[in-house]
Amino acid sequence: MQPQAQSCIIRNYIIAPYEIHYLRFIVEAYEGIGVVSTIDSALGLVSIAIAPGCESDLAAILDAERDNLKLREVLPEESATV
């Protein structure tokens, strides 16, 4: 019997729209840590699918870049109204 696969955690963020490419570059440079998807490029609304077990690593990366990206996390229900 194979172990049950864990699911990715999806988090939504608002960042400076012109920094979306930079965020994607940073996250994808750490192979397998997560995947960045753009929800609304004009608003800078992105989602990150975080690989299981990588939550703390990605949090450290985002904390280090928070000011550069003008990053703030939004709850899923907030992202529908942003």
C-alpha cells in the first residue's frame, strides 16, 4: 500500500504588480518548494502552491523579501473582493 499523498497549501498574496516576475523567479529558483500563479496582474494578486513540508522555508524567503515585493497575504475570501 502506498502512503497517501499530501496536498499543497495555497496562499494568496498582493504584491507590487511589477514584481510578479521577481517573485516567480525567486520561488522557482528553489526547485520544488512551490509554484507561483498570477490571479490578477493589474492588482498584483498571486497565489503560491506550497509543497508539503516546505512551508517554513517559503515563509523565510517571503519574510526576507517582504519589503522589496511590498508583499501582504490575503485570505481567500478577501482575494475575491480585491
